[in-house]
Amino acid sequence: MSGLLAQVGTDLVLPEVQYSVMMPWLVLVGGALILITLTSVIRLRPPAGSLAGFTVVFGLVSLVASGLLWNDVDDRGPSSAVGGAIVSDGFSVFFFVLVAVTVILAALLGDPYLRRERLDGPEYYALVMLSASGAMLMATANDLIVLFLGLEILSIALYVLAGFHSRRTESREAAMKYFVLGAFSSALFLYGIALVYGATGSTQLPEIAAFLADNVITANGVLLAGMALLLVGLGFKVAAVPFHTWTPDVYQGSPTPVTGFMAGAAKAGGFAGLLRIFFSTFDTLRLDWQPLVWGIAILTLVVGSVLAVVQNDIKRMLAYSSIAHAGYVLVGLQAANERGLSGALFYLLTYTFMIMGSFAVVLVVGRRGDAAHHLDDYRGLAGRRPLLALAFTVFLLAQAGIPLTSGFLAKFYVIGAAVESRSYALAIVAMLMSAVSGFFYLRVVVMMYMAPGDATDGATGGASDGGLAPDAGGRLTVPVAVGAAVVLTLAFTILVGTVLADPVFDFANRAVELF
Amino acid sequence: MTGLIAPGLLAVAEEAGSGTAGFPLLTSLVLLPLFGALAVALVPSVRTEVSRVVGITVAVATTVLAVVLALQFDTGEPGFQFVSQHQWIASLGISWKLGVDGISLWLVVLTAILFPLALAGPVVHHDEKSYTAWLLVLEAGCIGVFLALDLFLFFVFFEVVLVPMYFLIGGWGYEQRVYAALKFFLYTLAGSALMLVGMLALAFLNQRATGELTFDVERLAESQSITAAASRWIFLAFTVAFAVKVPLFPLHTWLPDAHTQAPTAGSVILAGVMLKLGTYGFVRFGLYLFPQAAVDLAPLLLTLATIGILYGAVVATVQRDLKRLIAYSSVAHLGFIVLGTFALTTQGLTGGVIQMVNHGISTGALFLLVGMIYERRHTREIGELNGLQKAAPVMAVVFTIIMLSSVGLPLLNGFVGEFMILLGTFVTRRWWAVAATAGVILSALYLLWAYQRVFHGTPTGENATMPDMTIRERVVMAPLVLLVIVLGVYPRPVLDRIEPSVDALLGHVEEKTGYRQPAVAAGGGGEERESPDPEPGPGGSPEGPEEEAAGEAGR
């Protein structure tokens, strides 16, 4: 009734807002706002761990809201909301779940890190939650403008987070680099939106798709340029070659929990946008973008894997390997079939657990000052911290794609999709690069297990920075929260690689069915 | 690794619940060593000697299970037995499917016999606990490879065995261990990368043709729905993976390093069991899944195998390092197995299968012996050893027997397989067989020459005072020596179980391709099965040629 009146009476049509489908990310926005308000009103110093606990609770609530939404979508199928600005479908809920998990893990990693580095405060948690809500918005966006909003919410919070360890020059440098290049890519993305709008007359994804299905554009230069710019803008966020140059420096310089969060949430958000735009909106232009994605995927795989081989800094190595992992997700995109899409989803979910688990270990080994990230700092870790070394080994082997881990199934699935769509060359390159990647993951394992440990147990590479000395005792302590994160991610990595593979596959497949 | 336990446990629970399959023998064979590894890992670090005892006990228990399997095995039944199947990943048509036939049966038994010996034999100098645990994980993986009847499951086991072996070489090996471990790991990983793509291509092309997505080996073999060209490419992809494992010339360069640098137990398992993953792969997956491609590309593989035989033998001759010499001899011996496999005759293939077992026993034993020498003399250089016969007569006798079996002396096990392979190959591929026979002569040359330099002569220096084999070492070597003799004199029971499956496999190849093996090669087996008199076995019946070959080998 009110809608009708609005249409008749006023020029501005206010869409009906369905809060229920926005719950998972509204919870996080709300959490961030409450956190900031409370901590500025209450002058008392919050008890240790309470802020992280608060964030974990909100992450869990977001997870539960996603679960409820999933049931809803499962029953009634996908639907658009808020005047077609966002869409509530299995695909978006899948990313809600994924991003909510990164929030929980980032909180678990953040708490001991911030206290160790004396950076404690509510800002980190608020920014993480805001950034995550941006990633979720990207996943649920049904309109290029909304997608852009999500991208910016995600990115701006991340720029700040990258420079969060403000006493470290590397951290400030990372923030600056990420900001400048990120802003540049946002601009390209925006320009791409403008061109696509010019070519099709809409920014709404379904309308663009409908337009492209009904019309044959003979001179489609503008459209293709717009599409290419969208690819560049999002390719930047997911660190696809040749838009990857920021990755190593930013991953290395950012505070370790932020790096983990970045690898999980930012990649997820970027891929959510990428997959939705190319799978649904530009589906009819498949023959135009498939070769492009093919080339980018091969470049990403090769550059990421090969350059990771020569890295001596663990965070740089993981940065390059994250580039390579983006390549595998692109393999799923390039396949342009249902299996490719669900493979990409499965890959992103499992990768999030693997990489955040890895960074949890890196965080511990990094010691106070967050600087002991040289490969030598892992020398003899197995002797000193056998369980930590074992966990790291599992994460590394999972990333290398060794069977009985979730990482193997993920690779198996996307490469299966490539084979199904007859992209044999891409599949073979991907598998060969996975063998190459075995080399640099094993280098770390060699360091941990086979290199003689140094007797001092003290940090070697950690040239103390910003006046922070390495821990006096030199003994590595694993904080409870980090331990919990490691156990959680480890359990996921192993269980999904074996017995729980089926439910998670079903989750990804169903998400694609409800796309 | 621990993850494997869970699906297996489900399988056990289901089988126990259904009550139809009875005791899940095969699943238990995979799980028992895994549980053992877990148990070992839980032993407190201060009591490492307990972990060794636990490990050996578990390995012996696995041997008992394998023997039970062999005893309950239905002789004359060509198909898969004790099959146990449970869905694993439904959306991809992947299941936990294990089964055993005449081809895999003896490899499982061999694995189960070699592991306790490898565990008990060599001395471990540090961290016995992890060492034992890794070996048991490796055992589970190896048995899994031989039993898997689902391509995906096979691939999982095939790759998983790399991890424990990598740690064994890298953690307990000799000077160049890290390099060797890495080389071994990456070589194999790169090889299996192609196989994975091939596997997926096979499954999806089959799905396109039949509408069913499955990784079930039997189903895929039966349907043969993919085009000849596709199957040739996929066969090649599999071939690369297996050729690295075997290893076939020119993909063998990881082997000398890995074998030489690995700790004794590692070398025993590498040579004894893990090389067979490749040859077994050729038989089970190469021939069974891609009969036409295997027939078409047989000349290529035969040629590579023959080059491997000659090259391995020649290079072995000039080695100064005893362990490296045996490593190269493996290249040659495994070449024989591939030769027999792709001769595509009953005799050749049966010979290939039994030779896998025989090579495992002989070479495993040789590596154990070299390990014993190294423990005493701290060198593997042939030049620094001499006259050991005087100081260690018992070891000299054992070494002689094992070495002669490796050379292929009649009445010892090595002869049976080698002879059948050459016979089977000669019928269809005369010139390859002729060339390969030269390898037999060369093997006698390098092994006898090495023996002569190490054991004969007057001992000098430390060689004069080297202690002889201890009781423990004698106990470890006894079963191997016994097997060498028993299998050499009376291989009948083993062959009886292999042949029906080999016949069935070749029948499958003939049915799907129109290839016909010459009656001479196939007939031998058929006649003998009809004759009630068990005496003239394929290993013993052709008396004349046997002596000829023996003479050749002895020269």
C-alpha cells in the first residue's frame, strides 16, 4: 500500500527494506558500532580478552544468522531485496558463512597479538567487523554500485588495518602501498561500472544480463572495455597477476593477523564479486572473457608459484602462494560451468581455513615485534614445538594439495571443472604448478624438521624494530586463543579432507544451485 | 594422516553392522598400521624403546592378517575378492573401495612381511618414536595402494605414501638426505600431477558418454566409452606417473639419490615396496583401464624398459658405492617387470607379477645387508671393504644366497620371474627379449664382481675385525632367506593364485581390443591348470632352457 502511494505521490521511490536478508552483515556493522560507542563511553579498561570475546560472539551471531538465512533460501529459493539492490541466494550465504568465520579467526588471532605488541584497543576489532561486512555486501550485491560500496567498505577498513602496527615502518609502508594501489584499482572499477552502464543502460546485474540476452551489440567496444576494467578492479583485490604487485609487500608488512584476515576475507569478497559478475551477468559474453581469464589464470599460477620459490621471508612466501591460490580459483571461473563455480567456492572456503591457520603459526613464531619471519626462524621448530610444527606442516601440505587434506580436494575439484570444460592445458599447468609449489612449502618443512635447531632458541632474523626486543626468555609461547584458532582450522582442514568432505561439497553445490 | 582412520572406521562399522561381508579384512589391513602409528605417537617421549616394541608388534600383527588373507584367498577365482565398498564423496562418485585379486594379493603379503623386518632390522640412532610412527603410516599407505579399487582412493594412497617416506629420508638419512628427500618428493609429485588430470579426464569423458560420474576402476574398465585418441593421452599421463615411480629410463634420476641417502629401512621399503607402486599401476590401471592404448604403446614402453635394463646394469657395474650399485640394479630389475607386463602374454605378465614380489624380497634383503655392513664399517665404499668373508662368515653366506637370487640363479626366487618374463617376451617381442637377456648377464657381472671385492681376499684394517651378524640380525634375515629358497624351489602356490587373475586381465585386453596373444604364450597356463599333476609348473617345467639360462647367468 505504502509502495503504491509512494509511486503515485512522490518522485523518490523508497524501496522496501528486508532486514532479515541483511542480518548477517548488519550484525557485524552493529557490533562494530556498539564496540566503538561502548569503549568510548566507558572509561574503564576492558578486561583482557573481552573485546575479542565480544567480536567472536558477534561473529557467531552472524554465523547463526547466516544459517537461518540459509534455511530460508533453501526453502524459498533466491530472491532479490531492497529494490533489487541486493540478492539473497545460496551463493551470498555461502560467503556470509565464510566471512563470518574469518571474523572469528581474526579475533582469536588478534587478541594475543595486540597484547603482545601493546596495541590493545577496540579499533582492530571494529575495523575487522566493518571490513567483513563490506566483503559480505560484495557477495550479496545485485547492483554494481552496491558492489562498489562493499568493495570500498572492505578496502578502507583494510587500509587502516594494514598500518595498524604503526611503530613498524613496514606496517606503515604496507598501508600506504595498499591504499594507493587499492584506490587506483577502485577508480578503475568505478570507471568500468560507468562504461558498462553506458553500454547497457543499467547498473543492476540482472538487468544488464537481460539486456545482453535480448540485444546483440555490434560495436561492443565500450562494453568489453567496461568488463575488462571490472576484471582489473576485482583482479586487484584477489591478487591476480598482473595486478598482484602490491601483495608481497602488503602481506609482509601488515600485522600478521591482518594478513591472515586479508587473505581470507578480502580474497573472498573480491572473488564473490568476480564470480557473480562473470558467471551470471556476463554469462552471454563468455566467449569474450573466457580467453582473458584463461590467460590471467595461467599467469597467476605461474608467477605466484615460481616467485614463491625464491622467497626467504615466510610472509612473502605465503603472499606469493596466495597469488597462486587465486590462480586455482580463477581456474574454476575459467571453466565457466557449475562445477567450476562450486569448485571456486569450495576452494575459497578451505583456503580460508588453511591460510588463517598458517598465519596463526606465523604469528607465534614471529615473536614480539612481529619481525621473526625469516625462514631461518623456523629452524628446528619441530624440536622445540613439535605440535606447532606438525600443525604448520599440515597447513603447508594442504596448500600444496597433498591428499587427505581439504586443500587436495579443493584442487581436485577446480581442476576437475577445468577438465570437464576441456581446458586441458590449464589443468595441466595448474597441476604442474602445484608440484612446483610443493618445493617451497617443503622448504619450510625442511627447516622445521631437518635443519639442526639453533641452541639459543632466540630469534635470529628478528632485527628488533621500533624499540621492541624479542621475548626475553626466547621461548615460544602459544597463547590459548591462537591455539584454539589452530585447532579449529586444523580440524577443518583434516576433517574436510576426509570424512566431512561430502557435507561441505554439498554446501558448495547447493549454494551454486541456489545462485 | 590420522584423517584416513575416520572413513576407514566408518567402513568397519558399516561392515560389522551389515553382517554380510563378515570381518572387514582389507580395511583392517589398512587401518591396523595406522592405529599402530597413532599408538606409537602416543607413547611418552621418554620411553622411546617402548614405541619400537609397539611398532614391531603392530607390524607383525599386520603380517598375520596378510597371511590370513592369503590363506582365505579363493584360488582359481580371477576377480576381486573381499571387496568392501562404502560411499565417500557422493557428489563426485568417489567411494572407499578395496579389493584383492591374484595380482595384488602377493604384493600385499610382501608389504606386510617386509615392514616388520625393516622395522626390526636396522639400528635407529635418534627419535625412534617418530621413525616407527612414520614407517607404520607408510605401511598403511602402501597396502592401501595395492588394495584400492577406486581411482581417487588409489591416487590418495599413491600420494600419501610420499609424506612418510619424505620424512624418513630427510630425517634419518645420510649426508645428502635433504636434497634426496626433496628430489624424491618433487619428482613423484610432478609425475602424479599429470595422472590427476588424466584421471579426471577419464572420469568426465566417461560421464559424458555414459551419464555416470564414477571413479570405480571396475566400472571404468568395463565401459571403455572414451575415444581411442583420448584414452591414449590419458594412458600417457598415467604412464608418466608410473614411470617416475618404477622408475623407467629416463625418469629414474631420483632413485639413486633417494636409495643411497635413505636410512636402511627406507631403502628396503623404497626398493622392496614403493617401486612396485609403479609397476603395479601399469598392470592394474594401465592395462586394465586402457587396453587399446596399452597395446598400441607397448613398443614404447618395451623399449624404455629394455634401455633401463641395459643402462641400469651398465651403470651399476661402475658404481663405487655399494648402496648405489644396488639402487641401479633396481632400475635394471624393474625394467624386466615392465618388459614382462607389456609383452602382453600370460607368461610375461605372470612373470612380471611374481618378479615384483621376488625383487622386493631380494633387494630388500640386500639393502638390509648393506645397512648392516655400514653400521659396522661406517662406509659404503666398495674400495674400502675387503675380505669380509673371514670376519663375518654367516653374513657372507646370507649375502651370497641373496645375491644369487638377485642374479637369477635357478632354484632361487629371482630365476622364476626373470625366466618367465623373458620367455613371455620372446614369443611376442623377440628382439626386445634378446636385448634384455644381455641384462641378465650384466647383472651377474656387477653383483658377482661386487661380492668378490667386498667379501673375498685378505681383510685389512677394520675389515679383519668386523663382527658377524647378531642374533637379532639373523632372525630378521632368516625369513627372507627362507622365502628366497622356497619361492625358488616351489613357486607353484604363488603362481596358482596369480595366473587366473592375469588370464582374466589379458582376456579383458583381448576382448576390448582384438589383440590376440600367441597360443604358445597363453597355452602354457591353460594346459597346466587341466593337468592334475602339479609338478611341471611354469617355473620348473622347461628344464632345458632353465639350464641354459642358468649357465648364462653363472658365467
